[in-house]
Amino acid sequence: MDAQGDNLLKRLVDQERTLTERVEGAQREAADIVAEAQTAAEKILADARSRGDTLAKEHAAAADREAEEERQRVLASAEADAAKVAADAEARRDAAVKTVMERVLP
């Protein structure tokens, strides 16, 4: 029975060793998978940040263009109003001078 017990014990030790090796292999494989996933996630995040930065710059440039266009429209409108006022003043200048001259020099 000792031989049978020894044989059984040997088989149990072999099975335990095999299971231990399989567990260690699975742990290594899991560690590799986690490392690959982390690397992929870091790349995805870097790409997303890059795309976000690019979009932010594009939107900022578009906002700057729109602001400049609006500034130009306001400036053009103000210049047109100023030109109209100047033209009206010029058109009425002779009449104003005549009125002043009539009242100052009767």
C-alpha cells in the first residue's frame, strides 16, 4: 500500500505542479492582456486629446473670423453713418452760414 500511496501522492504533486504552472501561465497572459489594453487605452486617449485640441483650435479660429467679420460690419455701418452726417452737415452749411450772417449782420 505504501507504493500505491506514494504513487497517488506523486500524481497529486504532479497535478498540483501542472495546475500551478497553468495558473502562472494564465497570470502572465492576463498581465500581458492588461498591459496591451493599457497601451491601447493610452493611445486612444492621446488621439482623442489631439482631435480635441485640433477641434478647439478650429473653433477658436472660426470664432475669431466671425468676430472680425462682425467688427468690419459694425465699422462699415459706423463709417456710412458718419459719412451721411458729414454730407448732411455739408449740405446745410451754406444755409447755416447765411442764417448766421443774416442774424449777426442785419
